[in-house]
Amino acid sequence: MNTQVRAVASPKSHPAGSIRHDWTRGEIDALFKLPFTDLIFQAQTIHRQHFNPTQVQISTLLSIKTGGCPEDCAYCPQSAQYDTGVTASKLMEVETVVAEARAAKAAGASRFCMGAAWRSPKDKDLDAVCAMVEEVKALGMETCVTLGMLTGPQAGRLKQAGLDYYNHNLDTSPEFYGEIITTRTYADRLNTLAHVREAGINVCCGGIVGMGESADDRTGMIMALANLPVHPESVPINLLVQVEGTPLHTGKALDPIEFVRTVAVARVTMPASVVRLSAGREDMSDEIQALCFLAGANSIFYGPKLLTTPNPDQDHDMGLLNRLGLTPTPSTV
């Protein structure tokens, strides 16, 4: 019997599972091109070096201010530039948000994420968001917000309020970015991430696949994430949800196996980061989600909606985790 394991696509000077920030495009491309079984074996082996393989971190995402965003992100139903049926709303009241967080905690979530459709928050709006962070934190939950671009002082205010994570995705590769967004540059995104880091807030940063990008663009996206000065503590890998009215509504769907490969390569290149199976789970079979967990995903968004798009039923999610022998990761707060 031939029991030899194929050589991994990692130089001998960098043991598998080590934290690196010098990945080359060729190395990441070689990972994507590994035989599927070899890639999954490598990703799962590295995953076990850094995490309990039977635990999945559960987050709930709430849109605290929906629609009316001036940005032109081609995937987003909340852009004011597209007719998607999303009605713009004002910022939710603090008490309403806290009640939602309390319900999420009772349903098993350890992290509560709050998203507002802004290009960047006004200082007066940040007063209410900071109050939300303080109240949710007091429930014993981890807190996360995504509010668009931040200045350094704004990041400092959020840190003072007790914010644990700030989400700001790179979305795609630097080369493909201009095909998806023209109202904000890649450098703008990197600057916000730098402000968040400097404030001492954990970074949640990932991307979206299935937007018509090439395989080389998926390599470029992972390379941009993996070569950040510090790896994001949380890396959401999103599968495009095609929403009618957005420019990407009629695009070709991504091969699910290619999505799993992206999760696995994220795990190999960012070994100690939590890799979140994010948007798009509504259209994934249980079997594809199981492969994603095998590939190193160890977090999901849990609840009926991801901002404005559907998410799998909570009972179904817990049933799937039970079938796979997976349990929620306890809160670190």
C-alpha cells in the first residue's frame, strides 16, 4: 500500500502551520492547484495545530442601519445607486439592539456583530454605536461592528467603548477591485485597517468570491490578507449572494469545490486566524458546509439574516453542527 503523503506547497524554511507574512503569488497559486484531498489534509492538519477541531465560533449579525449607502459596491443591495427593494432606515435605538443581542446570546451566539450602511460614520452616530457596544459587552458577549471607513480618533473611541472586533473586508484582489468598487480605493480600506490595529481592536477582514473574478484574483485576495503586517483575527470568506438589481445579479455561480479550496487556502496561509463561513450558506448544501469545516472553517454567522440577505434557519444550523459532532466555541469575554 502506498501511504506516502504528497509534499505540501510550503518551503522547507517555513514549517507547515507557522505564521508568515511573506507569501508569494506562486506559493498560494500552488496551494490552490494541489489535489483536493492533499489540500484538505494540509488545511485540517494545520487547523488542529491551532484550534480545537470540534469547536465552531457562533456569531450573529444585525443591521443597525440599513440601506442608503452612497458607495457603488457591485455586490451590495444596500447601495443607494441600485434598485434592490431595500428601504433605507435610520439607526436603530440602543435598547432595541440590546434586546436583539440578548436573544442572540440565548440562541447560542457568543459574538454579536452590528453593521451600518455608511461610507463612514459621523461622530454623532458613533455616540449611539459606542453605547450599543458597551451594553452588548455587559451581556458577556464579544462585540463587533462594521461601519465603513474609520479615522484614527473614531477607532480610539470604539476601543474605549470596549469593542472587540472591527470588520472591514478587502473584498477581492487589488487587481480586480476596480471592477467591483469605484467609490473607495484599496488604500482606503488598508488605512481603516491600520487605524483599527493602532487602536488595539481585533481585525475581522476577509473577502467575497464568486463575483466574476479569476482564479488568479482569488490567489491575489488571499495573498493580500495573508501578507498584512498582522493576520486578521477573524477572516470571513463570503460566497456572493446574487441580489436582483445589483450589477452582479446575473453572473455565473462559482463552483462550490472552488469555494472550499478558498477556505482551505485561507486556513493554510493564516493558521491562527478564525476562518468564518459567511455569506452564501443559504445556497450551500450541508455536504459543502461540512467540507468547509473540514477545510478549516471554524466560525459561522447564525440567525435569520446577514444584514439584508437570508441565512440558514437556526435550528437547521444547530442540527448540522450536531450531526457533525461540532459544538459552539465558548465566549472569551
